[in-house]
Amino acid sequence: MSENQLNAGPLEYRTHEGQMNITGFWIFLAAEIALFATLFATYAVLFGRTADAPSPGELFQPGIVLVMTFLLLTSSFTCGVAIHNMREGTVKGLITWLIITIVLGLAFLGFEIYEFVHYSHEGATMQSSSYWSAFYVLAGTHGVHVTLGIGWVILLLIQLKQRGLTAVTSNKVFIVSLYWHFLDVIWIFIFTSVYLIGMVV
Amino acid sequence: MNQQRHPFKKWLALVPLGFIVFLSGCELAVLDPAGPVAQSQKDLMIYSLYFMFGIIIVVFVAFGVMVFKYRDNKPNRKDEDYKPNLHGNTLIEVVWTVIPIIIVTALSIPTVTTLFELEKPPESSADKEPLVVYATSADWKWFFSYPEQGIETVNYLHIPTDRAIEFHLSSADSMASFWIPRLGGQKYGMAGMENILYLQADVPGTYNGRNANFNGEGFTAQTFEVQAQPQEQFDTWVQETQEQAPELTQDEYDSLLKPSLVEEMTFSSTHLQWVDHGTNAGRDYSIIRHRNAYDETLHIENVPGPGWISENE
Amino acid sequence: MQLDEFFVTGEPLIYGGMVAIALVTSAILFILTYFKKWGWLWREWLTTVDHKKIGIMYILSALAMLFRGGADALMMRTQLAFPNMQFLNAQHYDEIFTTHGTVMIIFMAMPFLIGLMNIIVPLQIGARDFAFPFVNALSFWSFFFGAMLFNISFVIGGAPDAGWTSYTPLAGAAMSPGPGQNFYLMGLQLSGIGTLATGINLMVTILKMRAPGMTLFKMPIFTWSTFITSFIIVFAFPILTVALALMTIDRIFGSQFFTLTGEGMPMMWANLFWMWGHPEVYIVILPAFGIFSEVIATFARKRLFGYNAMVWSIILIAGLSFLVWVHHFFTMGAGAFVNSVFSITTMLIAVPTGVKIFNWLATLYKSRIVLTVPMLWSLAFIPSFVIGGVTGVMLGMAATDYQYHNTYFLVSHFHYVLIPGTVFACFAGLVYWYPKMFGHKLNERIGKWSFWLFLIGFHVCFFPQYFLGLDGMARRIFTITPEWFTLNFISTMGAFMMGLAFAIFVYCIYYSYRYSEREISGDAWGYGRTLEWATPTPIPAYNFATVPQVNTHDAFLEMKEKGKTTFDEENLEPIHMPNNTGKPFIMMGILFFASFFLVFEWITLAVIGLIGGLVMMIIRSFDYDDGHHIEVDEIKRTERAARGL
């Protein structure tokens, strides 16, 4: 699908470059999977090692986490709608839906920051035990990825305004959408293996 | 040509055999075992060496023949000796895949059985209860606690011969590896964890032991001596120690834990009364007391002490 | 912070190092200024995105690092042969073996091979550059600045001293205070970014940019090994990234991953480190196998035996490399069952490796071996590596490993695989492809001197160490007992022979630069089989004027038989090339300072640096530089001049 989009590009080499960008980004995502897998493994190994700090079951709040999950899943959907608009060639729809996507992402981040601050006040900081170190670094790495994603989308919004939909800008937007969906998948794993299990155990 | 080389090849086969005989007879610590654990490890080594020399001979001979015979500037090369497009032969490729698999299998089986045997006290002393010794590493010294006898030694230990020793390995701080080459292979001692290592000496004597895992500036000097002696002599030593050695106080122990090199010491009580570094509760005992002691280097120029090369010798 | 805390003081050797650095730096600055070369340096090198030039910069940096790592090695050997001289104290010795290991693996072996890949892989597959030339430049500068950051540690702040494996808790903030360990963490992290990017870049290049007709199973074997190596990089380097990040957070921000307090788990570092570290040793050995395959086939003047088996064994080795990490710490007490499993997986690696050895031998069968210097390095690899390989199997047998672990037996084993494997391959590859890079061969006579001296020195140095290990000599001790003196002395003699051989090699480069005949043919050795030899020398910026159609494994051999070249005048088209850019250099320069500040835990400055890096990324995002075209006329001029038409 993306290739049709790119085949409309003005020059042959641009198409080829665009294809390579996408292949390269998929491989980058594979590396990201290895990165998050390592963080998940670390988290699993350190699970329960809370020392003197509160246990996750005491702190995790199902409400907030559900809202966060809802926000991020919806943002993945709106991101998909944005790409659909791009395929149709409507720049305005694309921009609108991308803005909705990052607003949802910002809301997600807001809750995550609130959550972190709240836990810290309850005595579970990154320094208090190895379990909490693993928690903050795993969830925090995801949060940093979301932040970077938001910044990236903003940059692309400006470029879309400046240049409209070209082979290059559409290629960039498609790649950022892959990234955004990937973050959603990672969050699903965090939601299940960190929050759900943390609340049950 | 072939006839000439044949006897020569036979002689070549004797070289590695001689080498193995030389290795098994020579005084290298690991190949000069003084107990059943080291003995079983040595037997496995020698067993594997036969395979290794077999592989080396095959490859070296094949390599030598190829390079000698197919070099470009060899006089009177024949044209049929050059086949630039020869690129495969299924049969021979299968053969040289299967043979290594057989060798790996032949090596795996005794490896696995030995591994499981090493987890238990040696068979030869199955009739006696193993002697329990807690070996605790602390930068850069060894504490040996005998809970049943209620004594503790630093940087040396006495063990009875013909009886399994059950070492409980742990560390007060950095990870160390407890190793007495002539009695058997090593295992790590780690803070907050306990490893069990069974060793046994059959021959009375003095054996060198050391920490084999690098753990900082004093690492080289983190050695100890093992006195293996018959049970009666060991009992006498225990009794003398119980009667004559001073008690170990917690204050003294805490100051001994500070990163440093110390002499051999003997006490008539053990530190296990207040801390066992092999448990989760004891894992940070030392580090919370001596966290700031690592800022200073010891400036160790050469290790003063018996055995090491130093200016005085 | 006081100035005397900032600079390392009190060590005469380090003062010597400072003086040497100051002198060399001022000499370089003077020469650049005097000959007005600053513009040239910036235009031709610092801003280049040409894979060939980047490759050359990789190799030059790697040679410099080989010198540094080698100097470390000679200092250690001097101390161990003559402990009475009090040449090094314990602390200094610890620092030196730490930097020796780190520099040799991360900043010598890998960049050297990546440099060769940079130059050769696009040429072998008929491509005009990497898939992402900008990223390629970024990768190089990330490695370069990472290496610089690591290397300044011995004069500024203090070198790391916890071993190249940096096991926790020893390497943690409590037991290794000060910036030394931070240099290790940040230096590796910075260069790791580049390695990961290179892995992705090479994968896309190989997947998407091959010449028409070159299917995956018609690729030259060096390209195959590069491709599989890139896979390993992509899946192994993120583990290192995480491990380094966690230890950095531990040390600087007080988290409890690998600490003894807060229920941290120091052994997890060893696991994470080797989950990256074992694949890492295959990252440096598989490309070496590829180089040997190319060189042996070329100078045996015969097609590589068992091409498919070669490829599949590389793939198998790569897969197994992720399943053996526990063999680095059988002695951790994981139990007989776990050790049995990892023992068997470890020994299984010997099977595909053995297949490769036999395939190389079979390639020699009924061949016409030409004993050039690269061929000598490759041939010497086979028997030497077999010794390293069989001792590797012995180490893999966990029950006996308890006796070999942490001894000179182990030290000897891994030098026996890494030197004949990686270092010989670096020399073989460099000498083999040297005429492609610089337009003239290296002198064969001097090259042979250097080769024989190095080979003999290597065996003299490391063979005795097997026996030292069996006699109970632990690795990383800084002084010895008298009974180990003889073997240590012999070993040190061997080390100095290798040092001398390296000096001769460097002299060979100089001598050949002055006196060697210039190449006019692209196929310098006359036996070239693969596409890199199809280009003229010097290689034009665009590599191939017309990209050839590939039908067989040895594409260039076929072209020679059919009388074809890569210059088909009728079918020339303008070639699109990327523009040079200074952004990679500047971006990594900024991140260098950010990392440096983080090493000293100056958080505000580090954050400013990090923001600078982000700003550079934003600037890059708005960069719509499309590159330029090389017109047909210019291609014709270049090719005719190069081919003497």
C-alpha cells in the first residue's frame, strides 16, 4: 500500500529511498523490541524485590491505568484514521487526526506523570528498591518514547503545512505512524504484565 | 613418496600421545589432583584431550597436505590437479557434519554425568558426614567459619582428609570465586546468595587456594592456605583453637570487613552469630558500613607475603 | 572540582601519555595549519558520506586503537615477566587490563571489520552507496567520539578499573567511585548507537540494493557474513544499550538494579552483559570468516567449496550465539541441569564451525595456491584457530570449566580465537583490499616479515599461557609466584615479537606509499572473483558507471570471461549521489560533550548537551537536501581516465 503512495512520487530514486526508509524502520522496530524485551526481562527478574518500599499491589490504581490504556489505544486508532486520510490525499484530515493523536498522547503522558509523582510521594521512588527501579525505567522508557513521538509528529505537522503531501512527507508520516502503533503494542504488554499482574500478586 | 611418509605419520601420532602422558604426569596444579573432585575433573580433561588431539591431527595433516600439494609453484604440477569449479560433494559434507556431532555427543555424556556428581559429596567418603565450612569472601580476605566447632579462621583453613567438606560460599561485598586448584574446581561466592561446593582431600598436605574472580585492587593477594591433615590431627587443632584463640567480637569483625589486606587470624567463635552474608538479610551488611572506604586506593606495589615474587627474595 | 582531581596525577607513565598526546595533537594542528589543510579535512573527510572514505576512517581509527590496546598489552606483559621492577602497581594494572579488553573488542575489532564492510559490501553487491549514507556518517562519528571519550579517561578523571566485563557490584557506585567506570559506560553507549545504526543500515543495503540478478544465495560470502552479523547486531546491541543504561542510572541517579542495597541483583549484570557479549564475539568472528572465505577462494583460484553449507553454518552459529551466554559463568551455581544445557549448546557451536574449517580445506583441494600476504594470513588462521576452537570445546564442558574458569587457560583460549580469527582477518582483509582503497599494493616482502614475526610471536606468547592456567595462575593478577616466571617470560617475549611485527606492518604501509607501483587495473591481484574488483581504481564516487547483471556466484569472474566491464557507454544515465554534510560530525560532537558532562555527573551541562543533540535532530528533520546528480559526460570522463581508454 505504501508503495502505491510512493510510486506517485516525482522521481524514481525517491520511491526507492522511501521503501528503504520503511524497511530500515521495521528493522529498527525489531531492535526496539529487543530493547523492551530486555527491560521486561529485567522487570520480571526483579519482581517482588521491593525491600522496605510499598508493594505494587498497594499503590497501583486500576482506574488511572485503564484511562491511560483507553487514551493510548484510541490514539492508535486516530493515528490509523490519519493515515487513511493521507491515502485519500486529504492533507487537512491528516493534520486534524494527527493533532487529535498527539493530544491523546499528551493526556496519556499527563496521567503517567501524575502516577509517578503519586507513587513517589507514597515512598516508592526509583531509588527505594530494585523492583521500583525496574518499574520506573520500564514505564519511563515507554513514556520517553511517547514524548519523542509527540515531538516527532509536531515536526511533521509543520513540514506538512510547509510542503503539503509529497513522496517525502508522506513517507515520514507513514513511518511515524508505525512508531506510534508500536508504542501502543508495548503499552499493552506493560498494562498486562506490569499493572494487571502487579495488582493481582 | 607415500611409502616414505607412512612411518613418519605413525611417529607423528605418538607426539600428542606423549603430550597427554606428559600432561597427566606433570606437576601442573590442576593436573595433580589431591582429592576425588579434582581427580574426576582431571579424568574428564584427559578424556577430552584425546578427542582434541584427534581433531588437531586430522586438521593439521589435511592442511599440511593441501598447502604442500596444491601450491601454485610446486614443481611438475599436473593439470588434472586443478579443478577450479569443484564446489561440493554431498557425501563428504554429510560425513564431516556427522562426525563432529558424534564427538560432541561423546563429550556431552560424561560432562553431564560429572556435573551431577559434583553437586553431591564424593562417593568415596559417603559413610561420613561432610564437614560444614562457611567460606566468606570480603575485600580482600577469606573468613572460614566452622559452625559445628564454633571456630573461625582468616586466610587459612584446616580440613580433615578422607572426608567431604561442604563449603557454604558467599561474600560480604564483591563477587569472588573460591578455588583450590588441587582439590577441585571453583564456584562463586556472592553477597545475599549461598552456593554449596563439595571438595575433599585424600592426601595430607598444604594446598594453595585463592579468589579467582577479579574484585578490585587487592584481588591478587586474596589467597589462602589449606592444611589437609588426618582427622585426629584436625581434631587436635580444633580443640587447641577452641581453647586458645580469642573470641571474635562484632566490632572487630566489622573493622575486618573494611577493604584491606590482613594476616592469617584465628578465633574461637564465628561471625555467623550476627550475620550470614549468604542470606538476603546479610547482603548489605558490609556495604552500609564501609561504603566510603573504597575511595582510597591501597597503593599495592607488590604483594608482600609468602610465595609472591618481591624484592626481598 | 579541583584541577588535580580532574587530571590524573602521580603516575609517571600517565604523565608520559599526556606529553605524548599534547605533542601529537600540536603536531597535527601545526601540519594542518601549515599546509592549509583545514578546508580539505572538512570537505573531504569530516563531512563525507561516501562509504569508501568512511570505511577508511574506520580502519585508521581502528589501527590507532590497535596501537593503544597493544601498548596496554605490552605493559601488562612487562609487568608479569618482571614483577620485581615494580613497573605497574595493582591499581594501574587493573586499569590497563580493563582498557585493553574494552579497546580491543569495542574500538578495534568491531570498527576494523565495520570499516572493511563499509568499503567492500556495497562494491560486492553492485551498489553505489549505503542505503542511508547520512546515517552511515553518523555511525562513524558516534564510534569515533565514543572511542575518544573512552580514551581520554586515562588522563582526565581516571581510567575504568573493573575489567572489560565490569561485573557488579564491583563496578557499582559504592565500590568503584569516581568517573572511571562512567567513562566505560558512556563511551560504550555512545559508540553503541553507531553500531546499531550500522547494523540496520547494512541490512537494508544488502536487502534492497543488490545488483539485478544477485539473489541472496548468489551473494559473495563476505556479504553474507556481514548480513548475518547485522542481524546479530540488531538483536544483541539493544541488550547492551539497556544494560549500560541501567548501570548508568544506578551509578548516577541512585537506582538499585545491580546494587547490594535495595534488594538489587548484581548477577543480572553478568547475565545481561553476556547475553550481548556472547553474540558480540560472533559479531567480530563471522565477518572474519567471510574475509577468509573470500581470500582463500581468490588465491586458491578456485570456487569456494560448499557455498550453501558455508552460509547455513553462519546462520546456525548466529542463532546458537544467543543460546550460550551462561557458559561465561558456569561457576555461578545455577545448578547441574542449567549447566548441562548450556554445555551442550556451547559444544554444538563446534559443529557448524568444524564444517566451515573442512570447507576451507576442501577449497584448497585441487586448487592453485598463490602464497601472497593475505593468503598467508588466511592459511595461518586455520591451524591456529583450530587450537583455539578445541580448547573452546574443553571450556564448554562445564564440569572441567570449573578448573579452567578465570585462569590463563581461558585467557589463552580467547586470544587463540580472537587473534587468529579477528586480527588475522583484519590484516588479511586490509592487505587484500588495500589496492582497492589506496591504489597500490602493500609491499609483499615486508608484509611477509611482519606476518611471520606476528604468527610466531603469537604462538610464543599464548601457547605457554594454557599451561600457566592449568598450573593455577588466575587471570588479572598483577604479579606472579616464582614458579610461573619461565613461562611468563617466554610469553612476554612473544608479545614483544607481535609488537615488533605491528611496527613492521606500519612501516610497510609507509614504504609502500612511497615506493609501491601504482595500480592501473581495477583487478589488482589478477584473480578477483567478486564485483569489488570490477570497478576501476581509484574507485569513482559512484562506484559503478553501469550496474552489471549478475548470474553466478563469482560475478566478476563471469564478467572477465565474457569481456564485460562496469562501463557500458551506451547505457549511461545521470547518477544520483547524496551531498556531503557536517551534521553527523556536529551532532555526535555535541553528544560527546553531553556524555563527557554526564561522566562527571554535571547534570545541567549534560542536559544542555542532550538538548543540543535533539536540536540537531530537528534540524535534520527539516533538511530536504536531495543530493546532486553526476552527469553522463562527467561519468564518461572519469571512467575513460581511470580505464586508460
